Amino acid sequence: MPKKKSILDLLEERSRVEITPKNYFKRLNTCLIILGISVVVSVSVGLYVSEISFLNLGLAGALVLSTGYFCYRFKNKTNSIAIKGDTLILNAPGKPSCVTSVRAIKDVQTSSFLGVQLTRLKYVLDGRTRFVKVINLSSSVESTPELLIKKAMELSKKQKANHKPGSVLTN
């Protein structure tokens, strides 16, 4: 039975590496729907228990609307990431895929909280600085996305350094 290769080995072989899982957007949508339903239920219970007044209704409406806006913005700013060789592939729901060089990445930061990793990626494409967010569960990935992306950047720099032309000899 063949051994499963680690992600770092796949990066060195320049194969396609999915940093986010295949069902990433389905999981994200499910989590956002659960968050929205839990906010609506908690606001409903709060209104049922407390005295209904215009102030309470206004606060409840503001909380529900702000949660909806947060979920909408978060879903639009979150992408799935894959790396193949020197190429970074970004997929977003309802948008065409974005393909750029790994060398265009300017900054990668990963922060963890309660087993959830939030990775912020800053890259330049067409002269514009763009930002992407990726969420992973710590248990679902072998290593952090930050480590994988930095390793891909390092391999890309090594590859570029190896292809520089040598000195030109003249006779």
C-alpha cells in the first residue's frame, strides 16, 4: 500500500496543494447559517423573556442586521487557496478564479483561537494590493496555511535563483 505524501513533500515536487479542504465553501456556509439562526433564536428568546419595547426591538433589529452584514462581508472576503508550483490559485464563491504568482505575496499572517485558524493574505495583482481571508480548523490541516505559503515562497525564490543565466564568455 503506497504511503500518503505529506503536504510539504507535494510542495517540493511542485504538485497541486489544496490549502483549504475540498468542501470548504459548504462548511463555511453551514457555519454562517448556524451563526445566523443562533442569533435570531437568542434575540427571539431575549424579546420573549424581557418586556417588549421600542428600545428592545431596535436593539434586536440592529443585532440581527449587523450579524447578517457580518456574515455577508465575511463570505465575500473569504477564498479557498491552492498552490501549484509558483502559482497561487484563489477561488471565491460567485467570482472567477484569480491566479497569481507566489512571488506577488507580500504578507501572510495566521492567528489561532479555539482550534480555528484565520489566515490573512496580502498580495499585489495588477498594481493593486488585495487582501484575502481563509479559515481552517486546526484539526483539518497538517500544518498552518502560513507555513505552507511561506515554504512555497521560499521554493519559488530558490527556483528563480537556479534559473539565472551564467556569465557570458567572449572570445
